[in-house]
Amino acid sequence: MEHVKPLRADGRRNRERIVAIAAELVGRDGAQVSLEEIARRAGVGSATLHRHFSSRQSLLEAVFRDGVAQLCARASSQPGEDPAAELAVWLEDLTIYTATHRGLAAALLTGPDGLTAEEVCSTDKLLDVLSVLVARASSAGAIHARATTEDLLMLANAIAVANEDDPLTASRVLRLALTGIRP
């Protein structure tokens, strides 16, 4: 196992800022966003960006993993006071994240570092946190008894992919699907 030297506080802040700016720009411009623009907007030089991330692929992987970690943390922080609303809000967060980070997962799969689908995939993590929200909503009688965690994840992902680059439509269609089409 390789020993990784911990970053100094300024290095950690630079890395976090680079990832945050990269996530914002990937959401705006897609996975092919300019590394130079990321460095400039993060307030660091190109050398600093490359010191933290040896390749575009490694930066995109950090953006992806950070986004999934944030989604999982938001799900885990739900207090369980309004299970139906908490489930709906989290599914909307997931749908918007997926719709706005266009091409991110595909770029990781097809990049020069050749990550496998298993290395990129975070489905298990998402299913774990979603299952808690689904169980709460189901126990409260707030969702159809036959709605499974897998169904809801598939629904959110399908809507996001169908509305890539259009998070407002993705959000609206998800809300429609969750409430149904009957008045």
C-alpha cells in the first residue's frame, strides 16, 4: 500500500477549490471543460492543478466521487420527520445532479486511464442511502407498496438522462412522475 503524505491546509483548500470549480464547470460545459479555465477560476496555476490531479481523468473522478459523496451525505442527514418529502427532495437532487453533470460518467469510462464500469459506478452507495429513505416513506404509507429502491433509482436516472442539459425539465418531470398524472 502506497503511503500518501497528508496535504497542508493550503494544499487541501486548493484541492477542494479545484474540485468545486471543476464540478461547477462540468455542470455548465460538460466533461470536456478546459483545465486551464478550471485552474484560472479556482485561483491556482496550471502546475498546481496538475500537482493535485495528474490527468483530466483523475480530476473528473474526484468531481464524480465528491458529488456522489455529497448526495449520500444529504440522504443520510435526513431526519425522517417527513419521509415522503425527504425522499422526493433527495430524488430531485439526484436527478438534477445527473442531468447537469453531463458526460461525466461516460468520460470516466472512455478516458485514457480506462476505468471500468465497476470502478466508476456508485450505484451500491446510492442504493444504500436511498433504501433508508424508501423504507421510511414506505413505513409511513407515503409511497406505493410495490415501489422499490431500484425502481426509484432507475426512474431518477432515466429522467436525468432523457433531460441531460435541462435540469429544470428533469426536475419537473420527476415531480410529475412522483405525484402521478391524475389531478
